[in-house]
Amino acid sequence: MLNAQIDNESDRYKNRVERFSGTIDIGLFFHLFYKSRFFIILFFAVTCTVGFLYLRYSQQMFESKTVVQINDKNDATQILQISQMDGNNNKIAEAVEQIRSRIFLKRVVDRLEIESCYFNEGTFKSNELYTGSPYLVKINMKNSYLYNSNFYVTFNPGAAGGNIQYTSGGVIKNITFITGTWFKNDDMDVNVYLNPGYTKNEALAGIVINSKTYFVIKDKDNVTSELQGKVTIRLLNDLAKTILITVNDVNPLKSRDIVNAISDEYITYDIERKSESSKNILEFINNQLSMVYLDLKSAESNLQAFKKSRNVNDEKDIILSSNLVRYSNIEEQMLKVEMEEKIIDEIQQNIFKNKGIDIYELISLLGGTEYENIIKDITQNIQKLLLEKENLLFMVKPSSTNIDQINFQLENQKKLLVASLDAVKLKYKTQYKNLLGKSVDYKSKFQQNPEDEVEHTRLTRLYSISEKYYTMLLEKKTEFSISKAGFVSQNIILEKALDLGAIVSPSRKNALFASMLSAVMLSLGLVFFRYILHDKISSLNEIIKQTNASIAVLGIVPKFEQEIPVSQLIVDKNPRAIITEAFRTIRTNLQFINNEEGPKVISITSTISGEGKTFVAINIAGVLAFTNKKVVIIDLDMRKPRIHKGFQVNNDKGMSTILTNINTIDECYHQSTSENLKFITAGPIPPNPSELIMSKRLIEVVEYLKTQFDYIVIDNPPVGLVTDGLLTIKFADYPIYVLRADYSKKSFVQILDRLRNENNVVNLAIVLNGVDIGKRLYGYNYGYGYGYGYGYGSGYYSDDSSNKKRKKRKKSKIELHD
């Protein structure tokens, strides 16, 4: 049974050691936040200051926007039914790419003339004046290396002239100019003149206000590239075919002018692009008109010369031309009659050759001929009979009487048709014979002088061709001129940028958010860093958590706010003070560790020096003496004795001389200010303190003291440094281990476990010294609710203000909060 209990305690100890560094204490985070409050306030102050400086001195960006509706409609082309050259259906995408193109944006740069930029130089940043500059510059740059250089301008009184300073090839150069007059040198031709947008007085006032100004000349291609980066185009509404054009620039007026120039220039560009085909056609027509006019004039001159040489007057010319036209008409009629006659011959040959003809084929051959109307009734009858036959074949057999009757009627109509064709053929032969006679008569008239007639005909034909071609070109010129005039852009500027550009950067909201976020992140980083490095015990909760509440907690000793007197016995100075009440609580809780009758040994130790074990030992002894109990304190910390300092006595004799039998116990007693409290100092520092403490003589001394006192309080050396105090810790009725808040390391808790589990110190109890109880206001709990202790929280205070504080804390349980 005992072995099982020991094994269980050992397992619990190992588990606590394993999870010692793996737990996260939320309360500690809040505690570290409070401790870091000054740094956190500093972080917020610094980040807010940086944010303010960023907003104050960073270059502002302004945004202007315009809305354009993209349409594609040309009324002139629709009226004249002229086909358009543009075959791209996606007009919106085409418009977006056109506006983004360098070619188009270069037109905008030329329109605004923004290659020259004017600035007013400030302490931390320069502001672009744009049209607000009191002077303007015309410049022809000869040295391309001077592009993007600063040209500082200073005016003489009255602005009648001034000086331009710039750097060329690492050499500072100066130009003295007269306002409004060109100056020339190897680098440039420049003319500085007052801004015509201002009166002379306004310009002079602007020169005084903007005392340090300069201008920069940029290459047009570079300005175009910069403008490409400033322009943003996005589809606003697909159904409405609208696009949003935005421009960002450091000058609000400039951003507005650029975005308006883009929209206006696009309307102009659209008109030019759409009318380009008509323009090219008109140019071609004009060139052709010049050439045809020369040909027409030449043909007219040749015709007039021929008439004059052959004595052909206008009357003869008219008669000759009339006869020629009539002859030509007769020839055309003869050809037409001959062709119609051949068609009839072909039909008849097919009928005779095949002993019949398909009636459908016959109708198709006759369609479109002049004699179609003559035999129209016959063909219509044939079509009706064929339709009737087709319908009957769906109801009766081909050999039926109805079908035979219709076939008979069809044969009669075919015979009638053949007879009609013979009559038409005879008519054509007669007509051809008459036309042939007329042709012979006119031909005989031309044969009187055939060479002159042929030459006259040739010249007349050339003149007629040239005249018709020239007339056609004039008509086409008129049509395309109307088309060009009708090219009005259907794209509409729905919204222009009227106001100055809105500030888009730097954003006050984003700057404030970034400042706050940076401060929060720095604060969290600091607290997390301090948490990672934090290895100090801050509360009883940490001790209880690490020991799994297996070690008794006697209580805490509040941090003494005033200066501790030379005599460390303070419980007798103010019995109603909170620190006195804390030691009373410890005294009370001792009864829960061992409540047997008889004298008791209280052995007090710590891990290292400075944790306050001597202070705790003296005041525990003092508070025990208040109960009319006889108490003695013995100082066994022979390497670094403190008891004699606490009571301000000599250390010429004490425990070291008692254990070496130099002095008796009675010779070494010292009386404190309290009647029931005596103490024995450590005595001179011996060379072998460990051997003295481990000797049997110490047991004899303790046993003797039990016969003289009710409580023997032993101030042991720190067990974390030496093992001298282990002996008294083991046989003590009340072994007490002192830890100091925010001083003792968390790893010291492992020594508590070793004392309990490895050294079998069963009744080991803890006192946490130096607790800042004011920290409970920030939610970090220093209280405890485990072990034997009840803690305190209802003690007495030394003044009325303390009583008020006590009332505020009355709701708390028997635990202290940090």
C-alpha cells in the first residue's frame, strides 16, 4: 500500500515536471500587459506620430473620373447604304485598348502640353503648381540629357528678367533671361514669360509667394508612359455600354484636365478613325477626276478637230450619229430574233427526234421568251391538266378511265402547242427578213466614206466613255462627301469631371488603421516576448497549478509599500496593518498543518538568497509572540547570517559557538522588543557550517529549546544553494518554503516537488512573499483556494482610507487577487 502511494506521488511529480513549460497562463498575459503599459502607450504614441507625419508629408494623390458610353452607329452610311470598313464587333474592348494605347495618349499629351511641369520646392516635399505657376516656359531642348532635370528660376524685382540655374554634365550653369524673350545656348532655346492666365500683379504676387520654384522638362515618350500608369479603365455597365475612366495625379486640377482631355480626344479620334475610309476614297476620287478630266478634254479636242477637218457640221454629225444608232438597234433586233428562232428550232427538233417531249421540260424552255404570252393559255391548260393528273394518281390507278381522258386532253394541247410554235417561227422569219432589208439600206449609206465614219465613231465613243466616267466620279464624290459629313461620333460623354480630383492617397482611415494595428502588433509582440522570457513566479495560482495543489499554501505576505525599518520586525509596529494581518493568517493556517499539543519547530528556508526567508521568519515569530507564546528564533544560515542585522545586535556569539560548545545556550539568548520573543544569532562564520548543522549537537539544542519555548523558529540557509537546511526541514513540525513574487523562478517549484517526493518532507507548506496586492485590480489573481490555507482579505487597515478599500474588496473570497 505504501509503495503504491509512493509510486502514485512519483508519477504525479513526473507529470508536473513534463507539463511545467507547456502550460499557457492567460492571467499572466494580462499581468504582463499591465506591466508593459508604459511601453504600450509609447508604441501607440510613436505609431500615431509616424501616421501623422506620413499623412502630413507624403505626396497626396488625387483621382478624377469620367463616364463614356460606347456606341457604333452612322446615319450617313445607312442612308447611302455604304458598307463600313470596321469589322470589329466588340466595340467596348476596342475602345478600352485604344484609350490605353500610347498612340492615343500621346495625342492627349500634345493636346494638354504637359511636358513642362512647374514645382514649388518645400522643406520635405515639392508641390506641382500646374496652371497655378506664375510663369510659363517655351523651350526647345537641344541636349537630351537635360530631360527630367530641375531648372530653378529666380526673377529680378518687377519680373522683367531673371536667372535660370541648372546642372549639365556635373557643372552648374546659369542663364540670364529677359522675360518674354528667347534665349539660346548650346543646351536649349528658352523663353520665360508670365502666365497669361493671371494679371501682371497676380503673377508678381505668385512669384513672391512661390519664392523657390523650378520647372522640369520631360520627354514626350516618358510623359506618355507615365500617363499610361495613371489611367485606369474599367467596364461600368455592360448593357449600357459604359466605361469608367479614372486618372490619378499629384495635382487635383491636372487629374481633372487629363481625364476630360481623354474623353474629348476620344470623341475626336473616333470621328477621324471612322471617316478615314471616306477620306481616302475622296482623295482617290479627286486624283482620278484630275486624270479623267484631262482625258475628257483630249477626247473632246480630237473630236472637234476631226469634224473641222472633214467639214462635219453639227447637223451632219447628228444625222450620222442618228443613223449609226439606228443601225446598231437593227443589228441588235436581228440577233434577238435569230436567237428566239433557234430556241423554237431546238424545241421542234426534240419533239420530232424523241417522238414527244416531257411537258414539264417544255414549259421550262418556254419560260422567259417573248412568245411566252402568245402560248400562255395553252401552257396554263397543260399545267392544270398535269396538276389534275397528279391528284388523281393518288386515288386511282394509272390505267383508269379518268387518267386516260386526261392523257388524251394533254396530247391535244401538245399538238396545239406545236402548231402555235410553227406560227411563231414563221412570224420570226418574216420579221428577220424585214430587219435584214433595213440593215442593208443603212449599211449602204455608211459605205459612201467608210474610213471617216469609223474614225468618227471611234472618237465619239472615246469622248462618251470619258464623259460618263467623269460624271460617275462626280456623283461618287458627292456621295462620300455626304458620308464624311455624316460621321458624327455616337460615343457620348455621360459624366465629365467637373470638380477637382478627390484624395485617394494617403488614406486617413488606412493610415489610422495601420498605426493602430502596428501599435497593437508591437504591444502583442512585446507581451508575447516577455511571456516567453518570463520565468518568475507571479502568483499563488502558478504555484498551485504547477504543484497540482499537492503542497499546502499558508498564505501570502504583501509587498511592504513603505521603507522596511532596520529592524525587520514590523508586525509590532502597526498591529492593524495589512501585512500584520497577513502574518496572522499564516499563524492561523499553521494549525491546519499540525494541531497537536506541545512545542513546535518551524523551519523556514528558500531556494536562493533574497527571497525574504529571514524577514518571514522574524515576523512569524513576532506574530506568534502576540499570542503569549514563548518563541525563540535561531539563525542557522551561518554562511550569510541576517538575524543579528534584523534585530541590530552583535554577532560575536551564537549557534556556531553553541554547536562547538564554546558558549552555552543561555549565554547566547537575545531579547527582542517583544516580551515573549527571544533570538539566537548565527555567531561567527565557521569554516565548516554543514558539519555543525548535521551534528547531533543541533538535535540536542533543539530538544533543549523545546523545554524552554512553545515555538522554535529556525532560519535555514537556502536549500537551492546548499543542503544544510534539509535536516531541520525534515524533522520540523512546520516546514515552510518561502518564494518571492516576481523574483523566484518558476523552476524553483521543482525543488518543492523534490523535497516532498524525494526527501519525504510531508508537511511542507509555502509562503509567497512580496506580493503586490494592487494587481488584483487588473484581474490577475494572487489568491488561492487549495491546500490548508484560507488566505486573507478581511484584515485590518491602519487608516480610514484603507477601510474604504477593504469595503470595496469585501465581496472577494478568502483569496487575494493580483
